[in-house]
Amino acid sequence: SIMKAIAFDFDGTLDTKEGSDIFKQIQRRGNRELFIVSSSPTPRIDEFIDEMDMRPNERISALIKFIPLRRLKTETDASDFIYVGNSYRDMLASRIAGWEYVDITELPSSDKL
């Protein structure tokens, strides 16, 4: 299969039922590079993902999200890059970084993931 990289925002995205369900589903399939890119503080993200047994390749806390997204795009061997978020700022960051954007409201019906 063609490798996809999927990054999740945290607040209002990964910490929702839809977001955590789809993350775990993708994690079980095991054919995706999974990341968390959020402006939430690292300890909050870590506590949540430990509790939920989530194992992203990398989790990044950054106020300006397009910078790590752009770095991940150059460092990750994938054909598709998809950022899952819940705000206009998330959409903007993903567009600037050259990632496709999927809004949390489109889950779980989105076939892009």
C-alpha cells in the first residue's frame, strides 16, 4: 500500500471520541505514519496518549503548527500527507505546509485516512 502520513491536532480533535477512535483504528491497521502536532503543552498530550495507549511516531507541541508540519513533510517517506484538525487555524497551517486538511467533523466517514 502507498504510505500515508497522518497528523492530528490535539485540542478538540484527538481528545474527542471521533478523533481518538479513528487514531486507534489507524494505529491497529499499522500502515500509516502517525503524528500529533498541537499547540497544547506536551505534558497534557503525553498524559492523554499514555492513558489511551496511543503510539504516534512523533508528537510535537508547537505554537506555529505549519513549521513542524513542513519539517515532517521533508523527513517522512510518504506519498500523502493529511492533517486532521478542528479549526480555521489548523486548516491554514496544513495548507501552508502542503498537507491535505480533513476536519474532525468529516470523521469517521472520510475515506482519505
